[in-house]
Amino acid sequence: MCDDKCYKNRRTESLRSGVRQCGYCKSTTIHLDTLAFNGIFYIFALIYNMKNMHELKIETRAQVFSYAELPASLQALVQRAKEQVQNSYSPYSHFAVGAALLLDNGEILTGSNQENAAYPSGLCAERTVLFYAHANRPGIGMRALAIAGYTNGSYVDDPISPCGSCRQVMAEFEQTSNHPMQVLLCGAREVYLFESARDLLPYSFLKESLLSER
Ligand code: THU
């Protein structure tokens, strides 16, 4: 039995809310009033949180074209991306990717994936051309980027989907371009046309995300 004195001397420990143990004789006491109070509190907290919980809808869209349906200028860009797979250095994945970037001055720059025996040192085709463009044509906006994938002797059936890191870089350089950058993902028969790089990375982390924290 619990010694009344030790309880009065506060030699009790709280095991969990509403349950206390006497430090002297180790007997436990359940305080129903505390339990009930906490229970009501948790139910209210749950109802309050449920009221605030709502859905955040993030939508994106692309247009699907056959090659013949694409405007001629974009067909030419796609063609350059497809040709560029020849320059891929992909002895490890055997997955060749070509990218062609149309600049505001009408110039088309190209890039391909470059792999390395130290795998993470390699770079995707998209970032190869995007970084090259930003380094060598500073201040010139980027209009459109076409990407093509090739493996096992043919172009990939489904339009190639850029990795997250490339989408992040596209989103940033679209912002520095001050206008949308179209992105064309090439498959064997169809091309997915995104009107903006942001459509491939909705809810992106951009420079405002850093500034808002200052
Ligand atoms: N790769 C690209 O170059 N772009 C993409 O959009 C997807 C993947 C490369 C990286 C690596 O060299 C190979 O494809 C296999 O992942």
C-alpha cells in the first residue's frame, strides 16, 4: 500500500498522463479526472486538426503530338536531340540520351549524357546542355528543350522522363530566361510537349523559397 506521507511529500512519479507511481512503495494510482481531461483535450485537438486539413491540388498538363503534327521549328529541334544520342558517353548504362536547346537568339545547342566509372560523377544530357548554355551564352534566354532516349538499338517507346535534378535546373533557368521554356519529351511515335519547365516540377523550390526564409 502507498504510504500517505510519501504521497504528500510528492515522492511520486508520473508514468504517463493520469497514472502516477509512488516512489516509496511503487504502487500505481490512476487519476481518472486527469485522464478524462486529457482525453477530451485530445478529441478537441483531433476535431480542430480535421477541420484544418484540406487537399492541395497540384495539376500539370502536356500536349501529346505525333511527329508530323509538331510545328516545323520544333520538329527540327527534336531531330537535333535525336541525332545527339550518337555523342552520348554511356558505357555503363548503355542508355544514350540527347538534348537540344533552342535559345532566344535562334541558336540550338546540344548535349548528351556523360557517364563515369565513379557513377555519381556522370551527368544527364539535359544538365550537360543547360549548364553549357548558361556558362557560354550568359543572359540569353532558353526557349525550348527537346530530349530523346535511345537504348538496345532504338529510340525509347515511351517519351523519356527527365530526372528530378534536371527538372530542378530547368525550372531555375526558365526563371532566369524570364519566359516559359517549352520541354519536349520524345518517344518513338509521340512527343509530350510541356509549355513550361515548371509543368514538369510543380510546387518547385526556387530562389523565392530561400528569400522567404530571411
Ligand atoms: N539520363 C539522362 O541523361 N537524362 C534523363 O532524362 C534520364 C537519364 C541518363 C543518365 C545516365 O547516364 C543514363 O541516362 C541512365 O540513367
